[in-house]
Amino acid sequence: MEISGRRPNIEKLAEKKDIQELINAFKYRHDPSVREQAVEALGTLKDARAVEPLIEALEDWCVRKEAVKSLVAIGKPAVAPLIEALKDKRGAVRWGAAKALGGIADTRAIQPLIEALKDDYRDRGLLEWPTVPPLHDPFGAVRFRAVKSLVAIGKPTVAPLIEALKDKDKDAVVRRWAAEALGEIGDARAVESLIEALKDRDADVRWAAADALGEIGDAAALEPLSEALHDRSESVRFNAVEALGKMKSALATVEHFTEALKDEYWHVREQAARHLGKTGDAAATRPLIEALKDDNAFVRRAAAEALGEIADTAAAKPLIDALKDKDEGVRMMIGRALLKCLPRTKR
């Protein structure tokens, strides 16, 4: 029931440690700052009696973030009720519960958070831009928050996440987000299972596995990622190129990226050209010169930029010839590349 009449004095209630009246202040609808102050005070007092009312407050967008902070401050007494709240019919409450569980980082929450990876509740208002990657199910607010909370719990989640990834009876979306979490945690124990996931029947799982292997950067993933360059899904091939580009030292070679320059999907070719430039290897000069003739302007721009990074004088004449390109962006990138590729006496 809504409170009307006199504005509650939150400071005095906090001084008296009057938990019940602070909880009652949640019903004061005339000024959200009163509710916010009451939520903050309960977090400071860390009284377990406030847990259930704070979970209810997760529905109130004005105080939701403060309610999460207060639940985290209360800590372990809040874990069991928060786990139960992951099943609440209200999406905003489930989101807040997942976020608070990550802040508390109690291992009891691991399996319930893995189950929450199936939660498809979507609400733009709950997205935490700019941290949500647009390609990663941008409106799946609860499952994204569950991933972040599993990552926050860290190493204890690795074995359960590996089991979820390997469980073919689980929903593909769970396997996909399990791979995502494993990549963010970065534990090498996951490499073998992620390599196996590159063969998953679901393209999104393979996509996430490739991304995760790139984040971990283990040499054992080099050849499996190379094979993924031939995956039937263009998004998987793209991520395989990106993953190879993240591999430490010179594990990913010119040969790998040159192969990707032949891909039918221009985004893959563009990224392959960029990563060839980052190798700094003169062996990449010839395939990049060929890429200056690509049908797609973005690929040609990337090739010109990459040739500039390598700065091989052998690229100077082909770059000059390519100055006739019809795309202004390509010509501009060629000009920059020539400044690095031309012998000093000819500048």
C-alpha cells in the first residue's frame, strides 16, 4: 500500500536502526529519492530482514541499482532468497537477482546462474551499454547478466560451465553462453571442451567457442581454429579469423590469414587482411597486393592499410597502380600506405 502524508525522515530511521520503518518507506511514491535513501540505509545496516523487501524493490526502476548494491552488502543471508528470485515471474527481478548474486560471488549460485542462461527475457532498459556486445543477443538482459555473474564468481564456475558446454541435452543457448563465460574467465582447463564445441551442431555455439578460444589464446587451439575457417557458417569463420588474430606471439601465421582472404564473405576477408598487416611479415605482401583487386571496397581499404603496416617496398608499385581505385576511402588508405612503403629517396 502506498504511503501518503508526511515524508519519512530516512536519516533518523537509519540512526535508530528502525528496519521495519525503512522498509515501509519503500511505499512512499511521491519522491523516489526517499525510496532510494531507504534502500541505501538498509544496505548500510546489513540486516537480513531487509532481503525480501529489497528483492521486491528490484521491480522499481528508480531504486533497482541501489537495491542490488544493498543486497550485495547484506551478502550470504541474501543468497538463498536471490537464487529463488531467479525464478520470479518478473524479468526485472530476475535480472537484479542475477546481478546481486555475481556481486556476492557465493558458489551456491553457480548452478542456478547456469540455468538462468536459458532466460530469454528482453528489456532495453536493463541493458548496461556500452558493455553489451551488439552481436551477443543484445536484448537478452537476464542471461547476459548471468554470464557476467558467473565470470565474477570466477574459477569455481569453470568445471560446471564445462559440463554445461558438453551436455548436448541442454538447450543450445545454454551451451553458447557457457562458452562465452568460459572465454571471459580465460581458464585453460576449458580449451579441450571448447575445441570440441567447434563441432557443435548449433552455429551459435561454434561461434562462441571460437571467440572463447581466441580469448584464452592457448596454442592447442591453433589448428582447430584453422579448420574452423572452413565452417559452413560465415559468422563462425569470422570469429575463427578474429580468434586467430588474438593468439599470442606468432602462433597464427600468414598462411592462416591468407586462406581466409579467399572467403566468400567480405567481412571475413576484411578481417583477414587486417590481421595480415598486424603480423608485420613481408610474406603477407603478395596476398595483400592481390587483395587490392578485391570486389569489395572495405577489403581493399583493409589490404592497403595492412600493406602500410608491413611497409615492404615491394608493395610500392602495386599501391601506385591501385591509386586509380574508384573508392575514395581506398585511395586515401593507399596514400597513407605509400608514405611507409616508398623508398626514402623517392618520397
